[in-house]
Amino acid sequence: MTTVPAAAAESSSRRFDPTALLVGVGMLVLGAAAGTLWAFTTPVATVEVTGDGVAFSAAQTARLFGGVAVFGLIAAGLGLLIGVLVWVLLTKARGPAGVLFAVVGAASSSGIAMQVGESIAAARFPGIDAHTVGTYRMTGGLWLTDAALAGLPTPWLLLTCAPGMAALVYFIGTAGASDTADDEPESSDPATAP
């Protein structure tokens, strides 16, 4: 009988697992898809440029904010999907490394979604020329340049939606897994099993 030395067995268990790489690439692709979805589903505001300047009605301003809200919902869905994917596909990385992977991946995906979404929206609806009278259509921006939290600028505020949801889903998976572990018998010996 041939035995494998302990060092060789340990190194073979540390072989590269492409699952994490595939999940990471999948998260980035999901981010691009989420940005594309936002660009085509976001509310579009109509803006009038007159000789007196740019005019926004209250309803059109609400549409601009609606675009931010739509992205928040899409990002929450993105985080939910990423949390489930990481929990289900990366079973060997469960624990702090798994939740960190989910949160960082969701933040990266969300950033890609914001950039792709704004780029597609800018291509669909070119900017407003404040010197040319006319009617223009535009979407709200996702990088919230005027947002502040306790006086600190927070243009990245929408980046927190997907990672927050991914962490929540991962923690729910952890809680569910520990609940089911308590229900299993401690011994597999039929003589001692209840």
C-alpha cells in the first residue's frame, strides 16, 4: 500500500480552485448587466431650456430622484444575487473570507453598474446645452456629488446598497446553516442514535 506524505496531501488540498475566479468574474458581469438594466429602466426627466435658463418642474425633479431609487433597488437585487452565489458556490470559503469576498465583490459590481449605467444613459440622452433653447431629456446621476452624511461628502453612497444586501444574505445563510447543524444527531453510530 502506498501512502501519501502529509506535506504532499496538504499541498494537493491547496490546489487552485477556479470556482472563486469564475464567481468573481460572474459578479463583475452581473454588475455590467445591472448598469445596463438601470440605463433602460430609469425614469427620464424632460428639461426645458429657455432664454431665462434651465427649468425643472417638481414632477421632473422627482423623476431624477426616481432614477436614484431605481438604482438602489437594482443594487439591492444585485447584492442579494451575489450573496446567494457566494454562499452556494464557495462552500470552502465560508466564514470571514466568504463574507469579505461577497462584500468586496458586491461593491466592485455596484461600482461597475454605476459606471456602465451612467455611460449608457449619457449615450442615450446627451447632455443639456444651457445656451441652446429647447427641450432635453436626461437621467439622474448615480455618483451623488452633492450628497453629505454628517457634513462629510458621500458621492459613493449608492455603492453601499449591494454590499449591504450581500452581507445580509450571507449572514442569513450562516444562521440557517447553524440552525440545521443543531438538528443533526451527534453520532452516526446506529446504537447511540435516538
